[in-house]
Amino acid sequence: DAKTTQPTSMDCAEGRAANLPCNHSTISGNEYVYWYRQIHSQGPQYIIHGLKNNETNEMASLIITEDRKSSTLILPHATLRDTAVYYCIVNPGSARQLTFGSGTQLTVLP
Amino acid sequence: NAGVTQTPKFRILKIGQSMTLQCTQDMNHNYMYWYRQDPGMGLKLIYYSVGAGITDKGEVPNGYNVSRSTTEDFPLRLELAAPSQTSVYFCASSPAFPSSYEQYFGPGTRLTVT
């Protein structure tokens, strides 16, 4: 399975864009990049996923580099409610299993 | 839809006791999963199921058992509870298609074994 590397923590000012990086240099051609977040010990929440094209939905944008070795999750206008641990995950496995790392603790500051 | 529901929310067990964590989903999802999350760590997969009657081990299956007799229910059984099983347990489900890569999580069961 491809491994991911994320910063342990990041801060962002409320109303500004939050850019969360993820390195996945060993990703293989058929593996997707997923982002989930977990707010204060609640169950994780799906945010977005992509293969090689950039993706956008109502929550966030996902930018994947052309070589697919890294990606960035962008929350365009962070709010205090976006304070959470953000997990970057690749390779869901044959049954869509998710392998969670330690994630990035994003703190949105007022 | 209630989504994924888990019971109980909290439980304290003594060493050696057994219990079943209940998980039910009302979205008619084929896939279901059990994860555990230790303090400050990411989630680890315990067991998963791709449909009724089919289960398989995940990363950390020792000390647990599962069954899947219906599409809706996926109970997790702990036999002979140990302190190492103190954790938060999350159940999740996902559809086979079209968006098969999005998992929906329950609120979790917080278990303490003393």
C-alpha cells in the first residue's frame, strides 16, 4: 500500500484558505487519493477523492500534481467548524478499506 | 435516513468479560467495516464485510469476531476483554456503486476495559 506523509499540525486564520499538503511518492497508477476529516472524536467524514485530475465539490478542492506524488486539499474559506484532524489516504484496497495515518491537526483561529 | 447507528455509546468492561457492539445502517450499503481508534492515533481496520454472509479480517482482528447475517447489521463481538482493547470503535458502511469510495461512519462506541 502507498504511504502518505502529512504535517502533524497547521494553523489557519478564519476566512482564509487552508492548504493541507500530502506526500504520497509511492502511489501507483490505479490508486486514488482520498481526504477525510475527523472533528473532535466524531466518526470520520468523507471530503473528496481523486485519481489524477483536480477535483472540486461543495466542501473543498483537491489538487494532485502531474506526477501524482503529492496533493493539496484546499478549504477555500476556513471557518472555526473546520478545526479537525484531516487524513490523506491512498489505496483503499480490494474492499475499499481505508488505511488511516496520523493526519494533520488543522486549527482555524478566530 | 438515520445513517449508521452504533450502540452502546459508552461501556466499561472488566477484564475477561465479553460484549457485542452493535452496528446498523439503513442505506442498503453492501460494504461494512469495523475500525478501532486508540488515543492520538488514526483508525485501524478490524474486520470488514462485502455483503451478507461474507466477512474478512482487517489489520487488527485478534480478540474480535464478526458476523453479517443481514445487509443492515454488522455486530462486533469481543471475547475475553483485555485492557489493550480499550479504544473507540467506529462502524462504517459504503455502497457498492456509484460512489463506492465514500464511507459513512457511525458516532462510535467508547470502550474501557479495566
